[in-house]
Amino acid sequence: MEIVHYPHPILARELKPVRKIDQSLRDTVREMFDLMYQAEGVGLAANQVGLPIQLFVMNPTADPDQPEEEQVFMNPIITRRFGEMRVVNEGCLSFPGLRIDVSRPEGVEFRAINLKGEVVRNKWKGLRARIVQHESDHLFGTSFFQRADISGNVSANTALEAMRETYRQALKEGTAVTEEMVDKLLAQQA
Ligand code: ZN
């Protein structure tokens, strides 16, 4: 398992709901946390490791020594956004080195399934709400830069174009994951 980078096509897809919680899924979650900590992230969505399922992990401390802060959410639905719009400089593990100011509501109410298969409901503000919005977006094919107006942001556009060029090269060399491969992966998950 490894973190995939923009513009890997799975990052632009709506993923499939999780239907079964088993040991293999729990192992996947553990591996995702490990990758997230290595990359010093606070959240990681399943498509960021090439998996077609609606699942994300988070730990707002980014600290593996605080496992009590770990959360796993499947099939999340944000039921309400509330509070002021806040601008936060966000990063994303699928966009190494890129930081963009993104405006989002400061609070969310959402429900999801946890790793025990229970329905959980949370109402959060601040960093946790920020992570839930960023990661839930991933599960429906939206990346953070699409939540911002970057038309005048030369450095962001340059960085994105460099990532697209890297992908085009990999396509030519036959080492990239293609749209068709992702179609197949999603069809298998249904
Ligand atoms: Zn992200």
C-alpha cells in the first residue's frame, strides 16, 4: 500500500460504501494509519491509497503515541454545516508540497459507521470538522484545490501542472494507473 498522488484517477471518483467489516478491513485501516503518520498527516481517505471504498482515518494530533485520538469513519454523511466560513491553509498527502487556503464552514454534524459497525453521530468544530470535510470530499471525488479559487495562484497552478506532467509521463511509460483500471476496480467493489 502506498499513497497515490494527483492526478491518479481514483482521486476523482465517487467511492463505494463499505458493506462488510472484517479482519482484512481492520488490517487495511492499520496500514493507512501507519502511512498517515509516516507522512505526518492528520487524515487519509481510502482512495488516497488506491482503494475504492468510503472510508477515512484521522488523528488530529498526527501523533502515533496518541492512539486514543484515532478515528475511523465509513460511509460518512455530513448532515449539517454550521458556523462562520473559515479560511485554513490546507495540505493533502496526495499533493506533496502544495498548500492552499481553503474556506469551509467551521462546524459539521455528520454520521458514519465506525470500525465496530456502529452508527456514530458527531458535532464538531475546528480542526476535526476541517478534517471531516476534507476527507469526506475525497470519498466523493473532490480534492481540496477544487474547494478554492486558485485561478490567480501561480505557484499552485504550476505545482498542479507539474504533477499532471509526471502522470502523463508515467502513462507513456505504462506505469500509471489508468481510468479503465479504476473503472474495473469500482465495478468489482459493487
Ligand atoms: Zn487530502
